[in-house]
Amino acid sequence: MKLGFLSLLVIPVVLSCGNTSSQLPGRTVEGNYVAQSKSEFSVADDTLSINAIAGQQSMYSIKRSVSYQRVTEKGTRPKESKQEFATAIWEPQSSQLKEQKHGRVYSLSADGSQLMIGTMIYTKILPGKG
């Protein structure tokens, strides 16, 4: 009987060791990230705001805000902007957020200061709730 009771105490402790949080010492995926891009056809400022979804373990909301100006033969066009919203699942083994709406994979750098989507690199500027 004592052995059964003891195993009931030990199992939850062992299971809690498999923490799937994005929070590692000094590093979290939550926050605001910025990137800029420029080509012969446009200039763009891109902002990502990533926040944990309350009550949903390993689930994050992502808001992407992009403002851009098209460059044409006649000069730079007026600034345009758009926003996208998505949710993603944090995978701690790979330090990646995976979202299905747009098929994007967001990779967090080892020190947590950058987020990469393909070849685009975003730099962290503020903690979450943006």
C-alpha cells in the first residue's frame, strides 16, 4: 500500500520534467520583433507580435503588421499597410513556432534575440503583449 501511494507522488513530479514551455532561462518566444526589407520594387517594415494564449499550453497568437511603399518608374507610391493574424504551436525540441494558416515556421535563435522565417530575420525589441 505504501509503495502505491509513493508512486502516486513520484509520477506527477517525473511528468512535470517534460516542460514544453517556450521559456528557457533568459529566453522566451513571446515579444515584438521587427524586420526591414528593400528591393528595387518596394521598401517594407514588418512587425511580429507573439503572445501566449491563456489556458492553451504551447499555443501562441501571432499578429503580423506590414507597411510598405511600392517603387515604380514614377517614384515611390504612398505607404500601404496590412495585418495578418494566426495561431501557432510551440515545439520546444526544435525551438520553433509552427502555424498552419500560412504554412510558416518561425525559428527562435539560441539567445532568443532573433526570429527567422525562411531567410527573413526579425530582431526582438520588446517583451510580449503588443
